[in-house]
Amino acid sequence: MDLKLAVLIDGDNIPSAYVKEMMEEIAKYGNPTIKRIYGDWTNPKLSKWKNVLLENAITPIQQYGYTSGKNATDSAMIIDAMDILYSEKVDGFCLVSSDSDFTRLATRLRETGMNVIGIGEKKTPEPFIVACDKFIYIEILKDQSEVSESEVTKSKSLQKNNIDKITPKVIKLISSTISDLADDDGWAFLGDVGNLLQKKQPNFDSRNYGFQKLTPLIISINNFEIEQRESPKGRFKLIYVKNKEKIIQSNKT
């Protein structure tokens, strides 16, 4: 059964160009039964959002900026989120913003047992990211399926700017996670590894490094071994991963 999700979007803080891919991504985690976007719709900056709201059945919530320098949109989103929480109509929330002001809201929702997914740009501050169960960078969602062949090369070169490097810190995170789950022979089920990585680092996503899935990401790193095993039900292959043993060679004369 799909989780019922409330999708709350900070219209002042998220570009409208990603809305199609964003809604498709959210659908992977549950059914977005409530979809609202907050902003001052008298502001010309939000005009691009107006064109995509009807196509995606997102309800615009008007919030005037009563005081210069203050973000009234944040307050409106937070109040609505708490109203929805107490209505008990949803199982989780998707907070779409790059603003750290929603850190406390994400924490509060999780304290009540709600699943909280965050979506924002890579500039999102760390406190908001770690306050969510899962955080997805919006830059990795842009779909290239509609890009013509003549634009593929140019599109790929632009996309490279959004791909993170696999640093020693990332490798250490994966390695330690495998060790946490490994059996006596050092093998860990890759599905469990992925789940624990998500808990340790909510913004961990293979797509951040240019891979659609965790398996090819692991294969690309020379520090790990991969093994496929038959499923007890016989329908699928189960993938296990292991840290490669470090061979210490002593110099003998």
C-alpha cells in the first residue's frame, strides 16, 4: 500500500523547471494526496510556476509578504504542515525547499513518526538535509528523455557539472556500512547496505555520482567485491557486497 504524502513546496525557493521530474520522483515513494505550493502570487518572479500548477494539480496558496526582509511563505508552510499532521490524513511529508528554516519542522514531523522526504538544490544547508529521512537534490532529477540527439553531447557536458566526485570520505562511508552489516565471511546484502547508507546520510544517492543505481556505483569503486546469489524464491538475483581484504606485503630480504 502506498504511503499517503503531503507535498508542500516553497515556491520562492525552488525553480519551476523541475516540477515534472520532481512529481515523478515523489510518486516512487508514495501517493501525493495533498499538493500545495506557497508564495506571493502577485510577485512576477512566480509567473513561471503558474503555467505548471494546473498540469500537476498543485494548489497555490497565497501568502503576502507583510514585512520587508521576512519570509511569510515559511510560516504559512509550517502552519499548514502542522494542521495536516494533526488531521491524520497522511503518512508522510515531502518538503520541497532549499531553506534551512524548515529544519525544525522536519525534525518535529519525524518525532511523530512521519516519514519526511526533502527535495532541494545542492546549496541546501546540512541541518535541513540531516533532519529528513531522505533528501534528494533536485539537480539530478532533470530528465533527458526529451532531449534531441543533436543536444545529447551538450546536455551531458552540462550535466557533469552537477555530478559529485567519489571521494575517500564516500568510500569510507560505504566501507564502514558494509562492515556494520557483514556476516562472518564479510558479505552484506546490498539492499540492506543501501538502506543503512540512507539512514546514516539522508542525501546519499547514487545519482549524485552519475549512477542510476547503487550496484554500478559499487562496481566502479575498486575497493569492493560483488557477488550474485540465487533468491530463495528463484525469481531474482540477490546482490551481496564485500570489502576487499587489504593485502599487506612485507619486504623480505
